Amino acid sequence: MTLSASSKAYLDRTEGLNMFVGSCLCRAVKWQIDAVLEQMHHCHCSRCRKARSAAFATNAVTTIDGVRFLRSEDNVQLFLLPGAKYFAHAFCKTCGSSMPQKDAARGRHSVPLGCMDDDLVVRAEHHIFTDSKAPWYAWLGDLPAFASRSE
Ligand SMILES: [Zn+2]
Ligand SMILES: [Zn+2]
């Protein structure tokens, strides 16, 4: 595996606490983050809300090789939303928990952070797609909020 300079710096900085492990509800699937997590955000789009059945989804992205499955990668199912350019939902076949999703088209992994078992060295940077926010969800905190994407 080739690590980028930023990933190497990240791992150096986090040495000793670099066991960023995630697992699903039934514990069948387990993975480890091996590279820097970037663009951590809360997404309020209707697709994320439905896929997670939650007020919003908290995700980050990492490199295509930044997620290493420690257990049962073959228990991860991928749902590709018909007609969507990028949206897909990876989940555990047994319990339905959201799983890291390899996005080959964009050369990265999207990582749902609710299933991480450890604290992370990164924090959420902003909210996106607040135009689609659930009307019953009010609190956005102090983070910058974008009506659509942050870019
Ligand atoms: Zn599971
Ligand atoms: Zn979304």
C-alpha cells in the first residue's frame, strides 16, 4: 500500500492512538482507518436521511486504500441508487449498519462515522445540504452551514 505524504504525516501525528476502528451493530464487520480522514461533515440531504433514517449523516472521506477491513468485508452490501451520479449506500447484510463505501469513480472511500468505535483526531467542519434539512431538526450548532455542497 502506498501512503500519500499527508497520510504519512497523519499516521505519525496519531501514533499511539491510531487505532481508528469501526464496526457494525452486530459486530460482523470491522474495519480500520489507515489514512487521513478529510472533509468531515454532517449531510442533511434527503438521500442520506433516508439511507440512515436519521436527521443527518456524518461522513468523512479518505483515500481509496485508506480503509482496511479487519473482518467480513464480504458481509458488506452496496446499494446503488438508480439515476444517481455518485450516491450509494453500503451496509452490513446482517444488521443494516452503514459501512465505508469504496468510490472508485472518485478514487476515495466515504466513511460513515457513526459506526466508529474510537474517538477521531478530526472534527466535523460544516453542515451541507441544509436546504433539505428535516423540518423537525432545529439545532445546527456553531458550524458553517451550506444550503447545498460546501464547494
Ligand atoms: Zn452487522
Ligand atoms: Zn447526503
